[in-house]
Amino acid sequence: MDWISPVSGLVGALIGGGVSLYGTRMTLITQLEGQYRQTHMSLEQAAAAERGRITDLLAPRLVALIEYVREWQDRPAIDPERPNAPRYSGFEAEWLRRLMDAQLAALEIPRDDVRDLFAEAFESFRWWRGSTAALRSPLDTLEDVIEYLVMCLFAFRRDVPMPEPTAGMEGARESWAAWKADMGE
């Protein structure tokens, strides 16, 4: 029975090594899972911070657009100093400056669907003044579309789905399609 002692020692060493290896493996797995959770949380925090930065960049520009539209809504239909001037005479230069400022800020949006929505709205704003669609699309529609963009911007910030388009946004899309049809596109 001399062979049992060396074999039992070998078996004991193998079992002890296996248990030790299993324990080490479980400890490493637990550590890796903790590091993964921490890294994942850090990435989520970084993404949230980036969405916040973009919102902070774009929101004031959208507010500037709304304020400008409201300023023009409050003006009398006929300018007493220039009674023959069209209703929106003088609107375009400042509107395009503010619009360009907002467009440049919107380029920072990393999500394609949100960036495309802003591009679509800004394109409709660009043609609004000079097209026949302006007759079908009063300043109220511009304000409604901008308010919809604000809702979308904050949905983006919260990382939730975009809200359903408002009546103003749908109207702008219809006007855009009508304008394209007028242009033969």
C-alpha cells in the first residue's frame, strides 16, 4: 500500500490546485464585472454629458429664433413708415443670420435621426420667406416648428424617442412638398 501515499498527495495537490484556480477565476470574474459596470456607467455619464453640452449649445439659438418670430408677429401688418412695403420686408437678413447660427450648432448632434430632423426643419425655414409656401405657412407655423425642435432637443438630451410631429411640423413638411412641386422637383 505504499503507492497510496504518493497518489493521495498528488490527488490532494490536484484538488487543492483546482479549488484554488476556481477561486482565483471567480475573483477575477467578479473584478472584471465590476470594472465593466464602472466603465459602462462612465460611458453613459460621458454620453449624457455630451448630450447636455449639445443641448446647452443649441437651445439658446432655438430660443433666439422663437423670439425673433414673436417679434415679427407683434408688428403691425402695415409699416406706417413704409406703407407699400411687403409684410415681411426686413425679416430675412436677421432671420438667416440666426438660422445659420442654429444650423451650425445642430451639426454637433451625433444622432443621425435627430440631426436629419433639424436639417429638414432648417431647410424649410430657409425657403419659407421666398416661396409661395409662405402664403400657406404663417409665422405661427414657424414658431410651432421651432417649439417642436425644442421638444426633440430635450428628448435627445434625455435619450428618449423623439415626440410625434406637431401640426406645425406636418404643415411645414406639406408646404415643403408643395414648394418642391411648384419648383418642378
